[in-house]
Amino acid sequence: MSLDRRTLLQLSLAGSVAGALGLKSGSAAAQQDSAESGVKWICLGTKGGPRIGTGRSNPANVLLVDGVPFVIDCGYGVARRLVEAKVALPSLRYVFVTHMHSDHVLEFGNMIYGAWSAGLNHQIDAFGPVGLDALAQAFWTSMKDDIEIRMPDEGKPDPRKFLVVKEITESGPVLATDKVNVTALRTPHPPILERNYAYKFETPKGVIVYVCDSAYNPEIAKFAEGADLLIHEALYVPGVDALAARIKNASTLKEHLIASHTTTEDLGKLAAAAKVKKLVMTHLVPGDIDTISDEMWMQDVRKHYTGPLVVARDLMEISL
């Protein structure tokens, strides 16, 4: 028996009704899992840079506060990783972008679209540097025909009305909800000096600071002072040497990486100065060389920081 498009849509809607009545489905289970109480950070993608491989995904994270998702950075693969982490895409509520490098924004529009295609029906507030709104508008323009076909054909609302972009132009508070306060800190990521931000999330269970990307910046230690969790990018210099040895633009790339990121030893200095309760190393550069062990990532950090230390992996969950 062949099924036309409208019959398939009716069957899909029937499945949604079954979910509402309490019948089990993958989507309903994901909704239930993402609604659990407490504070949890999930590292969705832990490799720095735009290269795509079969191991770690590109930069992306989600903070869950009593089930409300705060997505931080939207590298390629973020939507799939959210689903794998059992965070229902239609439940997305807040998005934060650190800067406009492709490995942090490449799937920004696609993630919002994916949430809409799965049933999004509420506002999403997105925060990031100047340029984020233009990216959003360009995405909507690229998908205009598809959206305007699907709205009447599938009975969907207009997704363009749900996304509200709020561009950040300086350090300071950017969001206050009944449970979470978010503050931004401008930090240099040469050659990006004015439009790159770290974020501090003050939650009912503790303070989380996320820094990605940044050159070594002593101001981070003040920003993260006493934080329960510092999640910070890390560059392993011997790994950069190995990476540079196998590519054509080696000298230029190495010069950029060293100038614009925080080495593992400098990261140890920052964490020690801030007296953070736990340090998580992420946005690993290079993050696609399997021979770099966790011990190698930690070695130079340990010269300065003696507290709890974790090398992040995709889908790793950290609870407060």
C-alpha cells in the first residue's frame, strides 16, 4: 500500500497524540529524560577546530538546569549530539555563542531548524557577539522556500518568529532567569579581539565558567574565582607540532594556534590562581590525534593545579 504525504503526516500526528496519552515513544522518552531536576553540564563536542572526523565532534555543550537546556556553541554535529544526550530538540530555550568562528556557529541555524521540524513552538533566545543576527537572517533566507512550503503543507508555525537574537557588545550581565544568571567576559582570541566571550553561569547548585576560545588571559582567573566548575579550552604544544608536520600551511597554522589559544601549562596557572573546585579541559587542540593520552593532556596542567581535573569526552556528563 502506498502512502501519500498527507496520510504520512496524519500518522505522524497520531503518534504525537499517543505520546501525549502516555504511550511510550523515543521522542517522549527523550522529553522525560531532559526534564530531570538538578544541574548538569554535557560536553557534546570536545574537539577544537572545523575539521570533521570520526572521533570527537566539533565544539558544542549543553547546560541543563532543572531540565531547561542552555546550549553553548553550535559546532557541526550539535543537533545529533543533543539527541544522543537525550535532550529533546523542541525543548531548546537558550543558546550562547562565544564567537563567530565556523566551528562554533556552523550548525546554529540547522539546530534551530531541527528543533522546529521536531515540534518547537516557543521562543528561543540566542546570545552572542555582533554578527550572530546576520548569520541567523542569512540562514532564514537560505531556507525561505523550504519553510514557506512546509508551513501550510504541514501546519507548522513560522520558525523565524521563535528565534530572538540578542547581540553582546561588552562584558557584563546578559541574562537573568528565576534560576540562572549569565555574565559575559570579553577575552582575546587573536585576531578576534572585540567579539569573543567567556560565560559564567550562576545556578542553584553552583557556578560554572566556560572559556572557549581564548589566548592566555589572567582576567579569566578573576572571572572564574572560586567557581565550582571551570570548563576551558586547552592546547597541547607537542600535538600542534605533530599536526603542523602533516599539513601544507604548517608554519602559518602553528603561529595562529599558539597565539590564539591557552596552552595546557598556562591553563594550570589560571585554574590555580582562580582556585576553582574542578577543571574540565575541552576544545582540545589538536583533538583528533588519538595518541595524545589523557595523562599527556594533564601533565603540564599538574605543574600548577592540583585540584580535580578531567579531560572532556563527547557526551560526558558533569553534575553539580
